[in-house]
Amino acid sequence: MTITTLEKKLKPYEDPVKSSISKWLYVHFPPRPILNKKMFSHYKTAVEILMHEVAMDDYRSSKAAIQQFLLSVIPFIEDYEKKTFDLGASSPEETLRFLMEQNDLSQYDIAEDVGGQPVVSEILNGKRKLTREHIEKLSKRFGIAPATFFG
């Protein structure tokens, strides 16, 4: 099949891209499966830039076009992340350790939520399990759902 034949067959179904920003994005970052780390990095960076620009509100006239583009590209990034970076389920203790690292907290910082620094130490070392009460307090502290602590 030639391009001309394909154009004739698909012409009645086309929905031309009118926005110049959309045209540029679809030419340079077409929505397609992510195949490697380099491609992942480029698409992820592009999405971060676009999300920042939309949030800055400098592109009011193009905001809808950019959001539509993001909706078409982000699923491919998510699929690649799931396939490549799947870490599996984590234990409640690993989840707590991760949250502490991400929020730059020490054992002393969360001691009040868990019943003291020695209790935090025992939990992180696997000698003690998080209780329902601990999970409720930690969920409130970190602003997350209690289910986050379950693998």
C-alpha cells in the first residue's frame, strides 16, 4: 500500500490537529510505546516540562491541547515504569523506612507516633510489627491511606 492509497482510505476519518503546539508535540513526541531507558528519559522529561508549563498558566490558550497530549503519552510512560521498575510488594516496615527517607525523618521524629524511639528501632529491624494504631497515626502523619502499609 502506498501513502497516497492510505491517505485516500483514511481521509474521511481524519481529525486534523489545529493547535501549533499540538502539531509540534505529536511530531516530536508521538504517543507510542516506550522501548528503552533513553526514550523513557526523554518522554518523562518532556512530560515534566509540559506539566510545569501548564501549572505556570503561561499557556492558557494551549492548556487544553497540552493536557490532551499528556493524556495520550502518560499511559505509555506508566506501562514502561511498571515493566521496568516493578519492585514488587514491600513490607510495612520497608514502607515506613521509605517514607522516613523521603521526608528526611529520623527515628526520633516519628517516635511519638509509634510509642518511642526504641519501638521505632524494633519495627525497622523487624523485631516488632506495626499495629493498627501505629498505621493509623503514621497514615495521618504522612497524609496517605492506611492501605499503603500493606504489600
